Amino acid sequence: MSKREKVLVGVVGMLVVLGVLYFGYSRYASAYDQRAKQLESLKQQIDREEFTEIQAIFAAQRLAIYQEHCLPEDYRTAQSVYSNWLHEKVGEAGFEDVVIKPLSGKKVGMHAEYAFSIRAKAPLARVTQFCYEFYSFDVLHKIKSIVLRPMQDSEDLEVALTVEAVGIKQVADVVDPKKQRHESLSHGKLADYQKAILARDFFRPGNKPPKLVSTTKHTAEMGKTFSYSVKAEDPDKKDKLSFQLGEGAPEGLQLSERGTLSWKPGALGEFKFNVMVHDDRQPTVMDTKEFTIAVIEPKPPETKPESKPSFDDAQHAFLTATIISGEQPEAWVSLRTKNKMLRLKPGETFEIGQLKGKIVSVGDKNVEIEIGGETVQLRIGQPLSEARGSGDL
């Protein structure tokens, strides 16, 4: 074999070897790619299954949260609980002529929807209060629609509301509105919402300021309790007025929110201070006046009056309740000897047995009564005889 033939054989051999190697590599690469695709497909399938499992876990967690913030599954229970809550809240907000009707509900999958319509009359401030309390109740409910129409010659609005709530299966416990409650909403507390909303009240004229109309110069005796009821007037008759002390008030002087000044001075002299009154509208407006109290030496003690009969109707007259009737509070006094109930408002006088007095103010659990120029407090359940001063006992 010549040299040339040997070279040709070597070249052919190398080509054969290269062809075999290429064929083998191609089969290996194809198998590798196929296996890699299978692995990628299996990985994607695992990822999908893991994602589905995570979604299921999140869905179960959401369902558990929803079940904590929804009405019971039972239709009658849910409707009764929610209807009672609505009646309570419109009452607290001061709505008038209230009509609450359940609308037709419906079941969708695992939950049921309950709808109610509310029709009433109320000023914008009370509508704002109701809406704030509505969304403070942390349950699955919403105000679907709200319509406000101004009323002629009135600050009230005609209010029409439609609300919806949700009940979920497997929920049997009745939610407690006092526990399931937001302390404040996203923009703050009720006062923050009223300040923003009522400042743009398009339904009624602008807020007129109240005016203090009381005498500003007074005399008190050192060591004896001084009491005086501060008076104020507001052109907006339905506005509620509140009083507070301003600068310069002497130590121990107190002024109730309803306007009763009380003080037991311990030194002689002339004391000047400011008294302020403001209304409950937003934005609020106010009036301020300077008051003067001249403290003098106490007067000589009066002669002790003759003894009174042992039987006194005042010993059998009890303060039984304090309520709000319309825009004014009332003190209810039960006169057991005559099987009679007296309903007294601030400023009204009364005469029961040997006791004559005047209602100064009515609080949540007590009243302030002026008897013989002295103001005393009486709690619910106490007889009126215990409201007498030490000199009357």
C-alpha cells in the first residue's frame, strides 16, 4: 500500500470515527434534552400544585376571618340580631320617625345576604354619627345606598338607607357589637369626620353663635358653697350648648357642662375669670364673658326653725330615673304616698311635703337640686329627703 493510500485510509477512518461520535452525541443530547423537558414539566406541575395548596390555605384563613366577622348562618337569628342592632344605633344617633324593614335576602354558595331599608328624619350631624357607628361595627356589612333630602323649614333631612350584611355557613355564635368594634376608622374618630363633613353642610344655613345672657357680677360667702346656673341663648334653637371655664378661674371653682357654677371659697377678695359657651355644631362657635365673684364674710347663722312634723311626703319620694325626652333631659320622681310620678325638667320647681326646690340639671345617674339657695346632688334610688341641706335634717 502506497503512502498515499495509507493517508487516504487514515482520513476515511477518522471520518468514520467522527461520524460515530457525532451520532452518539446527537442521541445523547436528544435524550438529555427530553429528560430536561420532563423534569421542567414535573417542576411546573409541582409548582402549580404547591400554588394551589397555598391558595387553599389562604382561602381557609380568609374564610376563618370572615366567619369571625359575619352574622350567624341561621336566617331568623341573623335577621333578628342585625335588626335589633340597627334599631339601637338609629336610636343612639337620635333619628326620628324611624322605619326599618327587612328586604328579601338571598343565598349564594356558602353565604347568605341580608338586606334592610331604613327611613327616618335626622340632621346631618346625626347621620354622620350613625354612619361612623355603622362602620365601627367590624362585621361583613355595608351601606349599599344613601339618599338625603332637605326638609322645608327644618334642619332635619329625610334619610333613606339600604344596608346589606352577610351570614356564612357553620357560624352559630352571635357576634358581640361591643367587642367586634373598631376604636377609630381610617380618618380618625367621630369628631374628625364631623369636622370634615359638617363644615361643608349644604343642607342648612350657617351656624349662628350662642350668647351668654347671665349676670356676670356675684357675691359669695367665705366657707359656704356658692352655686349659680349660667344662662345662654342660641338663635339656632335646636343646638345643644356646653359651658366651660376659661382663664383666671380660682382654685376649686367648678363649672358643669350644663352651666352650673359651684365653689366653696376659702379667702376674701374679688375673683375674676372667663366663662365660655359653645354649641354642638361643626365647626363650633362660641361666646365668652368675664365673671366676677366678690367673697365676703359669712352672715350670722339663722335661727333654727321650728321642728317639722315627723311624717313627710319627701321621705317617700324617690328619684327613680333620668331620661332624655326630646331635646331635654327629665328627672322622674316617684311619690309613693300618692301613687304618682313627677317628670321634672331643668328649671322646674317642685313642692313635695315639707320640701321645696328647683331642678338645676339632670345627669346620667344623678340630678342637681337647688334647695334654700344651696345646690345638692341626688342619685337614682335616693329619697328626696336626703337632698336637704344639713340645716334641714
